[in-house]
Amino acid sequence: MTKYYLPKGTYKIKGSMTMSAGVPMIFERDATPEECAALDAALCNVNNKQKGEMKMDELNGKIVMAILQRGWVFVGRYQKNGSHITLSPVANYRYQGSGKGFVFVAGAGPTSNCKLDKCETLVRYHELTEVAAIACTEAAWSDKL
């Protein structure tokens, strides 16, 4: 579960997550108040659940930022069927540009420096190629796809 806290006037993001291969990852870094607010929005976005209660099948139909192997990043409507995931409509997120990280952009939407290429077809991939899936804020992304 990810959380943020305020030690001595600076924000920190600290958390742990399990990667698709079952390997746990623990992280901690400095953050801005805006990043923390976006993280909070992204974590509570799915069905108005409390932080940390999201399950992968609850992402179905939601807008998700999918980070895949070899650096591919797509944003689209998530649909899991068996071991395959389909994103449609979808855009390739080829340049981050915000300098604030994926979680901030998932919550706040893309900045003017971000490069999004809309895909004319759906994107389909196997679940084991997914490094992370971040729930996006519907209002910030629905008109970008």
C-alpha cells in the first residue's frame, strides 16, 4: 500500500507493491504536495474504494495507465479476459514530459509536454508483460483517448 507523509516540511511517497512476476518492490522518494494529492486520487479512484483495496478485476472498464515490458506505456480502457488484457480506446504514452512521475500524470492527466499518440486499433497483451497498471482519473483522461 502506498502512502505519503510530511517529515520536516517535505513530502515523501513511500510504499510497496508486488510486480507481475510476484517480486515485491519497496520504494520511498521526495514528492510535491500535488503528486501526493494525485496519488491519493488515483488510489481511491476505482469504485470509490479505500486506498489499497483495489483488485485487478475491478480495473475492467476503467481508464488505466499500463506500463509494459521494454518501456511501452499505454493509457486506455482496461478489459481483462483470462490471461490477456485489452486496452480500447487507447493511446501510446511515448513521452512523459511532466517530470512528476506516472502516478501524478495518472491522477492529474497529461501535461502540455506529454506526447500521446492515439491508436487506431486496440492494444492487446499478455498479463505477464504488464509491469504495472495505474488507475487514472476518469475526468482527466476521458477526452484524451
